[in-house]
Amino acid sequence: MKRLWTLFAQPQFHAFLFSVGLVVLNWPFLGTLRQKPPGMVLLTILMLWVAAILLLFMINRSCRRFLNNEVRNRGKSGDA
């Protein structure tokens, strides 16, 4: 689990997720949903939105943990 928290705190992972989001929410991908019923399109976009919110929540928690650990480690080393 610690590896997952570390992954979420890395800026490179944030850039990767941004790139994936651009591809997934781009016009050609959303155009493939044109043949689907409106309910399925809404459900697909809703699931993407929920996944994005959950990822942002996990990234926020991991960055907060990372910053808290840095502050604690600075206090222990005696550097001010």
C-alpha cells in the first residue's frame, strides 16, 4: 500500500493521468459513444467522472501524507 501512496504523490503520475484524461475525454473517443443509447452515454461519463474524483481524492491524501512526513523528518533532524 505504501508503494501506491508513493505513486500517487509523484508529479509524473499526475502528468500521466492528465494525458490519459485528455485522450479519454477527447472528441474522437466520445464520438464512439454516439451509437449508444443516451442512458449508456450518461452512465459512461458518470463513471469516468467518479473515477476522476476518486483519483484526485487519493492523490490529495498521498500528497498530504508525503508533506506531513517531510515536516516530521525535518523536525527530527534538527534543521530549521
